[in-house]
Amino acid sequence: MWLTVIGSSASQPAAGDACSGYLVTHGRASVLLDCGAGTLGRLQEHVALDDLSAIVISHLHPDHFSDLIPLRYGRRYGEAGAREIPVFLPPGGIVYLHGLAAALSKTRPFWDGALRLQEYAPGITIEVDEITVGPVEVVHGIRSFGMLVQADGRRLAYSSDTVMCDEVQLLAAGADVLLAENTLGGGAPAHHEPVTHLSAVQAGLVAARAGVETLVLTHFWHTADRAQACAEAREVFAGRILAACPGLSIEI
């Protein structure tokens, strides 16, 4: 199983980056975790859209789903008759996206013919060919779901956006790789109120307590110093630490 970073920035992409998007591949399966602003163009450097097995959205903040909109337009009009790509949304996601569509276009139904929207439920595994994705609700400003991704006995834990909580710690337990947001790391502004994100040190603590082999820091504030964030996590985690960036690819 391979993880390829498509986008690694938080709300505003840093220069040359995109917002959240992570491609997991194994055998015939290609699953995109989140589809934030700027990810769609970079994604196609790694997989043809016709070969994308599914998209799983962790939560409904725009930096995690907004490129579903250009994807819909491209599939609906540029690739008419192409297979609808399955999109797995958090609870309430279908109603939310239909409401958004009503503000964007008079076309009804908006998403049909491009994306096949469906919702997942906490604790119910999503099966995509050889890959399974288990949503685990974490604690954020809105409902947010970390993902335990498994294939061939290997385990990737993706934190989604979260605060330090028991749920993210349970998600990471026993994982081989932890892909953890660290929006507050690397010198990010300290005036986030209310606090709904992890720091790099907190991401490192989750990794250390979970006993993971590798920590991949991601979801960087656009002004963050990524080397500094890695140094902050290294204060509490002795394993391998990587800073996510577009194109980074690691075997799980």
C-alpha cells in the first residue's frame, strides 16, 4: 500500500501546494482521501480520473472537499457518459452538497452523471477493492472523521482535522503510519480561537503513544516553517518524521 500526498496545506494553499488530498493505492484500488482546493490538477499527475476507485471526504470544511465542484463540471460536460466516481461523505453530507449545488447552478440534479454521492457511518467499514477505510469520529469544530486505511495487513491512520482527544489516539493505535494534521505547528499564528486543531508537538505525542513507525505531518498553515514543525514533533517522538509536500510518496 502506498500513500502519495497530493496537497498538504490548511485553509489557504501555500505557494506550489494544494489543500488536503491524499492518494492511497494498492493493487487495482486508488482511493483519494479528501479533495481540497488545488488537488484535482495534481491528482492527475498520479492517476487518471477514470481509474480513481473512490473519494472519501473526512469533513465538510471547504479545504477538504471544494475540488469536488470542478471535478463535477469536468465529468459532467467534458467526460459525458463517463463512470460516476463514488464519493463517500460524512453523515449529512448529501443534503449539504445539494444545498451548495442550489447556490451554484440551476441544473437539477447537479451531481448526477459525474459523482455518486453516498454517506458513511462511524464504525462501518468502506470496502474499495483491496483497500478498506474505517471512519472514526474525532473532535473538531464540525463533525470530522479520521480514517483507518488498511490493505494487506498494513495500516495507515489519517487524523483528519482534530484536537488532542481519546478518539484520535485510539485511531492511531497500532498503525504503521500516522498522517496527522498539525495546523498549529511550525510557527503558525497563535490566535486560532476556538482551538480546533493539533500542534506539531501534539501530533508527535499521538504518534509516540500509538507506537507508529512513521509520522507524516500535514495540513500546514500556509506560512508555517515545515522543518521547524518536524523539529517540534521530534521533541516527543523518536521515530521517522516526514513533512508532507505534494508528490511525497511512501510505502506503508
